[in-house]
Amino acid sequence: MTVEGTTGTVHGGPRLPQERRLVTEIPGPRSRELFARKQSAVPPGIGTTLPIFVTHAGGGVVVDVDGNSLIDFGSGIAVTSVGNSAPRVVERVQKQVADFTHTCFMVTPYESYVTVCEKLNALTPGDHDKRTFLVNSGAEAVENAVKVARHATGRPAVVVFDHGYHGRTLLTMTLTAKNMPYKDGFGPFAPEVYRVPLAYPFRWPSGPENCADEAAAQAIDMIEKQIGAANVAAVVIEPIAGEGGFIEPARGFLPKIAEFCRANGIVFVADEVQTGFARTGHLFACEDEGIVPDIICTAKGIAGGLPLAAVTGRAELLDSVHASGLGGTYGGNPLACEAALGVLETIEQDKLVERAAHIGEIMLPRLRSLQERFGIVGDVRGRGAMTAIELVVPGTKDPLAAGPIAARCHAEGLLVLTAGTYGNVLRFLPPLVIPDHLLEEGLSILERAISADQSA
């Protein structure tokens, strides 16, 4: 089956036909052969959402070894936001790889690392004096933010929230809420980590209208009574909970938590690993409610697919750490730094913040229409190009597994991701350069998948 589309550049994207094209079943025979090799070479702990093996990707599509072209609503989990192999990223990386690939910034530094840090100091929320350092992954960024907060405050405790996800290292796995698959069997966990309620409007017992005030009051009361505010180094929170189900905390909740932190000398850490770099229709999601974090952690969309992450924070916090107390051999690799500069140029010059908002204007009304028509769509939420639906047993809020509907989408050539504490959320993270006709087509595939589920 071939679905007609367009060929050419999309917001400066690569020259791949922007069309869904299925020439085999999904996955096709060549992908199945490669997946069999994967199973004999790679441990099963490295899971696979959709076992197609990719040869090309760009704009709003990924192309597999069997010649199928699928619509991409995943962006490598919000990584390729500016598009796969975006031209400005490719150009900078190609030049850099010919010059040198590594020196270790802590041994002999290079300008691109400094330039990335200068830009993040300028672009992240707040006009205070800032410092930035670069690491390899979102988990590493969050872990280093906690290190800085503990060192600067002299306090041990870290507070996190229900439904939060922060990574798979020992500390960030401890910070993460969900047991399976992230924590099960991997204990014992890091000490001095405490969890409090998140303002989850759809599931708040007394209703969404009371959610922000009640959740903030409960969280603050637990901190004061069970931990002691004077013992807390940092509060770490995602402005929109990612793996937890794209939960937007009820409006007013984040400002109340941030104010409590300011009043008690607690470092407010915004984990913007998934929400950052134009994904939500702001450059950073915490801007939506005017939150100015003490430290902000970024990764994923920062470097167009190359491994890079950053910790940006108040100068007095980051400057408190002694020389060589921070760093890592690969942190701020020159190829990744050049890629990040290409990403930032692309976001600005192609107006991708506005583009993300436009994507939300297309997606959210259609998702809400599905909610009106199908009882299994319990909630629609998100901002910009970070949206989701939560599936429930009709007439209840009992979770309904998202896997079967995701599988129907995959079979029709739409790559979607699942999420949620209960495994009942379909999350949508299209590249910001995806053309409108692929957005619309992908949503039609989703509609058919949900309709088929209801008819089964």
C-alpha cells in the first residue's frame, strides 16, 4: 500500500518522501531477520517498542530495511525534535568530525563547549547569573543536579513526586516512581530520597478543581512532618511528567512548590529532559507558569540525536563545588556540542517553538474529538507537540492497557509510544518538522485503531 505524500525539504529537513508507505507487513522479513540476531546478541533487558530496523529517517518519517516508510510520532522519545539528520546539525558535525572527535574538555578544552554553555545560560528561564556544565545523558544530568544541591546546601534529603521518571542509574532509578520495569529487582536503592503526591488532575480524589491546592498542601505537609524542610537539599520535578503519563500538574501546583522551596532554602530542580527545547510550545515547559528553577536539567532534544545533556543553574550553587568535583571523560563531546549549536540555530531560524504550538493546535482538538466519541479515552492532555490520551474501561477510571492500540497503529505504519504508571497512556512526540498532512494521517490511523478496539 502506498499513501501519497510530498517529497522535498520540510522546515529545512532532509530530502525523504514525506509519505507513509507500506510494502510489507510490519515488521517485514528483513527486520524480523535482524531482530532474531538482536535476540541472540543483546540481552532481553534492552527492550524494543517496534522491531523494525531503520535505514533512513527525516522530517516526519522513518524508513526501514524492508522499504516501509512509517509516520513518526515518537522522535526517538523526544530526541530528534528538529528532525533526524537536520541539515544544520549534519553540517556542523561533519566539519567537526574531520577536525577532531575528542580531547576531553577537562584535559584540553575547546570553544564549542563554552558556546553551548553560554547559550543555555542565556536561554533558560531567569535573568540571574548562571553556570552550565555538560554531561552525556538525562540521568547523568539529574544525578549531578542532586550532587550540586547537596554540596551547596549541606543537606542530605531529596524530594521527588509520584509518577516521576528521572533515569536508570542507582540514584535516578531511586528517584523514579514506577517499579516495573525500572526498579524491580535492582535494589537496594539510594538513601535519603522521599516521595510526595503529584497534582494529577484526572485521578485526584476530590476532582481536578481542588487538585493544585490539595496536592501542594499534602506534599508540603509531608515534607515538613516526615523529613523536615531544613534537611531537604533539593526538590526534583518534571514540569510535565513524562514516562509517568504526560501528566500536566494542575495549574498552580508548581508555583506553590517553587515558593515553598524558596522560603526554605531548598534547591528547586526542574527535570526538563523530555519537555525541553521547544517541545511544549515554549522553549522550556516551566515557562508556561513562569517558574524559574534554581537548576534545570536538559538532554534528549538538545543535540539532535547525539549524546549530550546539561546542568544549568544559579552561579552560586554551581560555583560552590570544588575543582574536579564535576565532570566526566565524554561530557560535552565536541561532536555533540556542534550538534547542539545546530539544534539551537534550527529552533530559532525555523521558528520551531511556534511550530510546536501549531502541532498542538492540530492534535489536541482531534484527540478531544476521540474522547467525545470513544468511552475508552478517559483523558486528553499535553501542550504543543507533547500530547497524550489516557485509556480507561468505559464508564470508569480503571486503566485499560495501551499496548493493543499501539500495536494496531504500528501495523498501519504509525510509530507511537506508550507510557503511564498504569501502562494505559499513548503519548505522542512527533518531530517539530513533521508536515501537517502526516500529522492528520497519523491521527486518522489512531482513530481507526481505537475504533477497531471498540468493535472487537
